[in-house]
Amino acid sequence: MKIVIMGCGRVGARLAGLLDIEGHDVTIVDTDAYSFRRLSPDFGGTALVGDGMDESSLRKAGIEDAEAFFSLTQGDNRNIMAAQIAKNIFKVPRVLCRVYDPLRRELFNSLGVEAFSPTTIFAQMLKEKLETETEEAK
Amino acid sequence: MYIIVIGGGKVGYYLARTLLDEGHEIVVVEKDPARTEFICNELGSVCVRGDGCEVATLTEVGTGRAEMFIAVTGDDEDNLIACQVAKHKFNVPRTVARINNPKNEVIFKELGIDVAVSSTNIILESIQEEVPTHSLTHLLDIRDKGLEIVELKIPADAKTVGKEIRELKLPPESRLFLIIPKQEKPRLPTASTVLQAEDQIIAITTPESEEALRIALRGS
């Protein structure tokens, strides 16, 4: 599967590595070439310097044939905008996006953007972790 | 009219000042505390510190009763998201976003923003008009029809001087609708109108055939 990832932070780089090992054709885009140091040394995909909100950069990254797009930069608004471009302009079948702000995530989920809030997920996970371990200790 | 302005930079500040003078009710939302204080000192307490993309901030400033929502920060993505939140969460009837990257104009329209104003394009066009050698000036965009009204000047040494309009190879999408000769009164062009040096021509065209129109009229 052809996959485009925007944002080569810790999550982006790790996801790119995982998908690459599975045999997918991965292109990762970041505005800063220095961020590609996070990619594992045996990453077999393409790392491209470019802005994931810019149509021509996205075209270069092969978004037109992509079956999935992830937006994983630090900016919620950037992620949502890129996700909407991928979904509405390039008609990428599967678009996933990270949105830290839970309220914004909720709103844009209702507008058809498949967004996840690490804030909510991680807080929930920590709470559950605490509860299960307390039970084990009993 | 109650109008919310997102971004208290130069554009936001002067916009708010103008709209206040016209008698509208204005709130400016600005992230930077120092800038917020400056605007409050200058314009009275019309500036609220906060993130204009956040539902909580927008609830606080009463976005639900706003008739217009204008996002003019320096970041296109922030302007887009702020307008989308205003539109979909608060049902604001009219949203206007400033665009810095002209490429985003089409994208913003596609994503449901009512009006997208490209500040870069506006500056470019104004400067173009001042460049004496520039042969084609954009006067007006009729965006929803994909047409534009442009002005061209026929240089004295153009190959088309002395030719009739019917001899020109005008692109089919273009229409000339006014000729302003240097000395005489403006007139409506017909097929037999002869082009003269220094004629100013007002035409309607599509952005794609702009170049072809320029070549047809100037002969180069």
C-alpha cells in the first residue's frame, strides 16, 4: 500500500518504520531535513523535505496514488488542514490525523476527519493502568 | 453588526479600528498578551486574549450571536481552522479568512470558507500596476465564474497597431468590451474597430487564456 506521512517526529518516524517493515511503500514528509535523523537506519521508504499543507509537495510525495495519509506534526491546525486537503482534494481513501486538543478533535471528527487525541487516549490509559495495578496489589 | 476578528496583528488591528468607526460591535481575539494590552489601550476593551481556534475562547466571546467571523492571523492553517470552528460549531453565517499562500485560495473554497482573501495576491497586483512595462493588469476577479476583468495597453510599437479587431486571433474565452483611446472618449469595440497606439483595452477573460489574449492584442 502507498502511504504518505506528514511530520517526522518521534511518532511519525516510528510509524514509518513499522509500515516499511510490513512492506508498504512509505513516503514521509517534513519541513526540516534534520528531523529525518529519527528514522531507523534500515528505513527503506522515501524521506522528502516539503510542507504537507502544500499541494505541490503532496503531489511530489505521491499523494495521488496514496491509499492512506497520516498527519502527525506538532500543530493541531496544520494536521487538520493537511488531513482535509488529503481527504477532500486528493480523495485519499483513508486519512488519519493527530489532534492534541480533545474539543477540536471532537468537532472535526463530526466533520468527517478521522482524528485521534493522544491527550485523551493517554490520560485514559494511565487511569486504567492505575486501577488495574491497584486491583492486582489487593 | 457583531463581528469577531481573529488575530490582532497589523491587519487585525486596522480592520477592527475601521469596523469600529463604522459603528459595528467588534471583538478581537489575540494570543499575545502584550499585543492584547496594546489594542485595548488604543481601541478600548475590545480585545480578548486567547486562541481563536479554541471552542472555549469562542464561546466566551459569544460567537453564537456573531454575524461575521474574520480570521486574519499570519498562519493560513489557523485562519482555516478558526473559520471552520465558527461555521460548524457556532453557525456563523459568514466567514472570511486571510490567505498568505496564494495556492491555498482554491483549497479554502473547497473546504467551505465563504470568502478567502489572498493578501499576497492583492499586494502583487497593486505592485504590478505600478510597473510601467507590465502589460496586463487585473482589475477584478469574478471568482465563482472563473473569469477576470483585465486591462491592457497597446504599446506604440505593437504589431497590432492599425489592425482591425477581426484580424486579431483572440482566444474564444476572451471578450473585449471597452477601448479607451489616448485622446478620444471610450468606445465599445466592434469587429471593424482599428487599434491605435496607446489604446487602453478592458477585456474579460479566463485566467488560463490571459497570456493568449495578451499576445493577440500586442502581437508579441
